[in-house]
Amino acid sequence: MTRMCTAVFVSSLVVAGHIASAQPMPPPAPTLGPTPRFPIALDVPLLPDLPMVPPVPAPPLIAMPPLPFLPDFAYQPAPRLQPVPRPRGDGPRNSDGGYDQARELIDSGRYERALEALDRVAAAPNSTRADAALYWKAYAQWKLDQRADALATLADMRKRFPQSRWAKDAQALDVEIRQRSGDQVSPDGQASEELKLLALRGLMNSDPERAIPMVEQLLAGPSTVRVKENALFVLSQSRSQRGRDIIAGAAKGSLNPDLQLRAIRYLGAIGGAENRQVLDEAYRSTTDLAVKRAIIRSFGAAGDRQRLLGLAKSESAPELRGEAVRSLGAMNATAELDELYQTETSAEVKSQIIRGMVASGNVGSLTKLATSEKDPALRRTAIRNLGLMGSAKTSETLRSIYTSDRDAEVRMEVIDALMIQQNATVLVALARAEKDAALKRRIVERLSVMKSKEATDYMLELLK
């Protein structure tokens, strides 16, 4: 049955195909011809030309009468404010000029600029760092591949300073330069130093017991000072007693002066009674002002008020007493500063104590000096420094001093102190009440450079 149905279906498909093939195909669609164009004529009239607009005549010139000369308002620049004196720097070392700057330039690899600063230090008549400057000059020349110049500089140093504490390091640098005289690439010395420092840090981290003896040998050996400085820093990071002993020896002067100063700073940063005792012994065994100054600062970093107070009282050099005073001020040692002011005889050191009072925020003692100090110069210094304390704390004190004291110089200091505070409110009040023309002019000059609503309103008031 299935076969019959399939045959019938197939036969039907065949018949349908024959029928479809017998039918004719439809005719193709006709091809369209080109689209005809229709001519369009637009008859638009042209616009006539517009008439020219006549030019506007210029207004007649009006002759203005000349302005009268006003001599009373001739401009005069306001005098500069006298700045608050800054603490003195390094005393005798100031003649060394840019030694510290040169060291920073060397540490950052800017050797050519370092040479300029080092030449100035080495040539300064009263320089105490000329030998050190010559060493670092030779080092910088070596890094710039100026090896012949570097050797000549070292020879000059040995000739000029045969007993220098830099002599051993200079000899080591001389040997290092001569050993590398056949190198073709100038940065090799730098690469060698960097490798030594990396190896030293790695050994200190992994095996400190083996590293410390090697550091000690490195410090005593022919390595460059830069390597020794970094070795000393690595040593300061260890907690080994032997490491502390090596740093203590350097602080007492077993190495060159730069390494000694660095060791002193490290002991102050580490702290501890033993390290402060080492610094105390180093202070009493040296006459170098730079070393003493560094030890005073390390006492400040270690928070040793007692030793600082003792040095501020007993040190014969005023610049060192002033250094101790500044350290006490940074520590907010208000009681110690008050005590020192009563016994100090040097006006310069007393000025340092006044500035220390500012640093410690001692408004009470500073106010007392501003109102009752017998020395006119010190009293004016106290008044001027009151201006640095903030208007909320001192404005009424300054106003009171101005109104009660008839001394013109004292009043000038009060005006400048209020200007430092940008205290336009009090200055305007004083200007309105002031009868003295010179003092009023001074106040107006100060107000004229202040950016505040009170000052601006008062300027407009004067112009009316």
C-alpha cells in the first residue's frame, strides 16, 4: 500500500512539471526613456542701488584746562618693613659659603655645579672647610672623568693641609683614581660604589653579625667618603651594641669631620642615656665649633633639656649659648628660657631667648618683656615678635603699648607688629585717633598694602 502511494505522488510531480514547462514566459517590462526637461523662466527684477550714506562729521575738539599740580600727594614708596632678625647660622663656618650646598649637589650627581661652590669654599680667606672642599672637588672631577685634574687637586690639598683629618681619605681617593686610570667608561666608579652599597645593605639585612665587622673594615679602609657615609647610615639602623660603639667612636672623632658630624646626628636620633653621655663626652673633648653645634642640636633631638640648659648657662661662646637657646625654644622649654633670660648678659643671646619664647608660644613672658624691659632695643625686639604670636592673643597688648608709650620708635614697632598680624581693625582705630602726622602716615602706608575690608573702607574714607 505504501509503495502504491509513493508511486502516485511521484507521478503527480512529474505531470505538474510538464504542465509548468509548457506555459509561455511573461513579456519583459518596457524600458523607460529619459525624463523630459521643462524650461522655467523666472522674471525677478533687480534691486536698485542704495544711495551712499554721508559720513558723520567729527565732533569738535574741546580744550581742557591743565590740571593743577598737587605737591602734597606726590608718590613716595612705602619703606620696607624691618624683618625680624633670624638666628645666626654656623658662626665661623659662614665663611665656608656653599659647602653644604655643594655636598647636596654631589649627592644628587650634579658634579659640575658642585665644583663652582667648592671653589668658593676652598678660596675663602677664613674657611675652616677648605681641606674638605678640595677633597670633594677632586671627587667631583673624578666623576666627570677629569682624572688628571682630580689628582692635581688632591696633591694641592696634601700640600696645603698636610695635617688634615681628610688626609687619609684623600690618599684612598688618589689610589682609587689611579687604579681606574685605564677604564674606558667613566661611570664605572659610580657603579662600583653602588654595588658596594647594595651588597652592604643586603648583608646587613640577612646576616648582621657578619656585616658589622665588614662595615668596620670599610670605614677604616680605602673606600670613598660617600661609601663610608652610607655604611655609617646602614650601621645606625642596626641595634647591635658593636654597631653603636663604632658610631660612638666616629662621633668622638675617629673619622673625618663630615663623618663625625653624621655620627653625632645619628646618636641624637637614636636617643638613649648612653648615647647622650657619649655626646656629652665628645662635646667636652673638642674645640671645633661645628662639632659642638651639632652636638647641641642632637641634644635637642634627644629631648635633653637639662644638658641644654647647662650649656646655655656655662658655655663661653655666645653663638653656642644661642644655639642651645634655640633648641630649648623648639622644645617649648618655657621655664628654662625664663630662667636663662634673668641671668644672661649678652644682648644677642637675649634676643635669641626672645625668639625662643615665640617658638614655644610663651605669650606671657613676651608680653612682660614688651612692656617692662629696660633695654630699648630688646624691648622693641619683644614688641616686634609679639606680632608673630597672632592677633587674638596680643592685639590688645599692642594697642595698650601704643596708647600708653610716647616713644616714637616704640610706636613704630607696634605699627609694624600689627601689620605683621594683618590686624587692620586695630590699625584703623589707631589711625583715626592719631594726631602725629608722621605716625598717621606710617599707619596709612601699612594699611595701603593690606587686603582687608577694614583697610579698603578706610582708604575710601580718606578720599572723600
